[in-house]
Amino acid sequence: MEKALLQEKEEKHRAPTWNIFVEELRKTSYIALPMVIVTVSQQLSRVVSMMMVGHLGELELSGAAIATSLTNVLGFSVLFGMSSALETLCGQAYGAEQYHKLGAYTGGAILSLFGVCVPLSVLFLFLDEALEFIGQDPQISREAGRYAVYLIPTLFPYAILQLLIRYLQTQSLIMPMLLSSIASLLFHVPVCWLLVYRFDCGAAGAALAIGLSYWLNVILLGIYVKHSSACQKNRISFSIYDFPSIKEFFRFAIPSALMVCLEWWSCEIVVLLSGTLPNPQLESSVLSICMLTASLHYFIPFSIGAAASTRVSNELGAGNPIKAAVAVWAVSSLAVMEVLIATIVLICCRNILGYAFSNSKEVVSYIKDIIPLVCLLLFMDGIQTVLSGVARGCGWQHLGAYVNLGAYYLVGIPVAILLGFALRLGGTGLWMGINAGSIVQVTLLSIVTSRTNWQKQASIVRGRIVEERDTAEK
């Protein structure tokens, strides 16, 4: 009898937990699945441009690939990382029903990133000289420098777009982003083709087309934010009274940028190192294509991680630690299913993937051989992006920065140099080094997440929000 009562008690205890899990799985799927289309659509703009440039010739492909790598290092990764601060600030404020803060944070962030774009533009102007200084092939350097100059107009809409996405994402307003991203991609494909081939702009036309599609996306989202009733309580403002939000934004933006950039930079450093190997045009082209493929997939689990960030930050802001913990398990389940599907598809397509970027049989064959290593990176990315999303939702960007510093710069890059150059494994060795860093990153983030006291995290978040409110009232 006593045993039956105990069993009944345990079943009653499990039932709510299972119900919460199912509910969280529904909520995270509602955010994650459309966000996959949003992020991949935006990334596809760059992929389409690279594919069209690739059919102009190997030199043009190498130049555009190197330019894309270095502009990611010097510009886009910085803006992407800094914008992630809004996932913490807006997400927790929305959960705490401090709706007016969303508009203040976003307005301050837009002004901040516009200021950051100016020095980044100057760096883009001197990219060709920087490449020659670090020993890159002069022809490739000049072609890359030209491509980078035409990417400068892309910086400003990219910064605004990333901030608007996070502003809407933390409120679970996914449909406007979905529609605007699809519209922008449909606009990009014909415009890119016209500029590259019809108007003979070559690689420069491909770069300009990216900026035009981003501006269209910004305009569409801006119209929605201005006129939608869903944003009525938290309109984006640029009032002088909201300027203190800039300080709070930078408090999270700097570690957010380091967290993202340290990872992105390590991958781009490996691509740049490939340009110093024997047969640099082949090595840099292949590794750039593989990195582009991996980054295209990266934004799928990143979208799932965005759902993790949104749900965790919302629930911590609302003071619901149990729901925040369950959300982590729900999003992790989605990530594992997605990454298994992605690796199977890539393995099945390994014989034909190279033809999408180049007509060279040597390039196609090399890509086929390195695909198993790419699949390993895809698997690791699928796990770490979710864990990174949890870190952003909790406001742990500083911990994420330390993890990425150790994983990639104390392990990943040294192993890549050892295998690629000392052991003469070439591009394959460089890629194995990146995989080693990714494995260490996932291990460390898993330890941090598994040892989290969610009750304590909720108290910290609520305490910060109350402190900000009291400061504002004074």
C-alpha cells in the first residue's frame, strides 16, 4: 500500500514536468523553425553571390572568398556579436514586462553600432594592403580588396538588421522576419545576376547586391515596427532620455562580440592560413567553400539557439527558473535531431557539392575528400550553438568568451598549424585543428550549463532589472 502511494506520488510529480517539457518544445519550435528560414535566407544572399562569382573564374572566386573571410573577421562578426547583447537585455526585460526598455535598448544599440561601422569601413578600404602584408598572393589580394570596398555599403544595413531581428525575436514576433527575409532573398537572386553578368560588374556587382538586399530587409522590418500594434508598447526610440541604455548595451555587447568573434576569427584564420600553403588558389578556394557550407548550416542550429536564448531569458526575467531549465532540454532535443539530418544529407551530397561553386574537377574532388571532417564540425556546431544561446539568455557572455578563447586559441589553431604545416597534411590538417577546438568548446559549455543553479540565475536577473528600474526612477 505504501509502495503504491509512493508510486502515485512520483507519477504526479513527473506529469507536470512532462507537460512543461511538451509545452516548451512547442514554444521553442514556434520560434526556432521560422528562425531557421530567416537566418538561412540572409546567409544565402552571400552564398548566391559567391556561387555567381565562382563561375567567373578561379581568381575571382579566390579573391571573393578571401575578402569574405577577412571582412567577417574585421567587420561582420563584430556587428553580429555586439547585436547579440539585445538577446539578454530585451529578452529579460520582456519576460519582466518592462516593455518600454525594449525600445530604449534597441534605439541605443542602433546609434552605437552606426558609430562602430565607421572605423570598420576604413579597415575595409585597406584590406588589399593588409593581405599583401601577411603574405597573400598579390593578385588574390587586389581582387579581394576590390570586393571588400564594395561590401562597405553592406555594413550599415547589416547592423540595423541584426538589431531588429533580436528586438523582434525576443518578443516571439517571428512572422514579419520570415516574410521580409524571403522577400529579400527573392529580390537578391535576380539583382545579383543582373549586376554580375548583364551589366558586367563582375565580383563588385555580387558584393553590391548583398547590400541592396539587406537594405530592402531593413526597410520592410522598419515599416512593420513603426506601424504594427504588436510593437505599440515598446516602440524603438532615439530620445536623449534613453541614452543611458547605451551604457547598458555596451556592458553586454563587448563580451558578446568577443564570444562570437573569437570563434569566427579562428575559422577565418584557418582560411587565411590556407593561402600560404602550396597551391594557394586551390587550398583557399576549397577551405572557403567548406567553411561557407559549414557556416550556412551553422545558422540552422543558431536559430534553434536563438529560441533557447529567447525562452531562457524570458523565463528568467519572469522569475520562472524551472521553465528556463526545461527550455534548455527542449531546445537541445531539437538541435540533436536537426544535426543528425544535416550530416546525413551532406554525406549523401558529397560527390556533387563542389559543382555548385566551381567547374574544376580538382576542386570538386578535394571537397569530396574533406566532407567527413566538415560533418564532424557540423555536429559540434549543432550542440555548441544551443549552449551558446543558453549563455546569451542568462547573460553569461563573459564565460562564453573565456571558453572560446581557450578552445580555439590554446587548442584549435595550434593543432591546425601542427597538422597542416609541421605534419604536412595541408588543408585537411587545418580543418582537423578547427574540429579539435570545437570539441573542447562543446565540452566546456556542457559542463557550465549542467552545473547551473537556475533558481540563483533567476534571482540574479530579477535583481538586475529591479536595480535598473530604481536607478531610472532616481
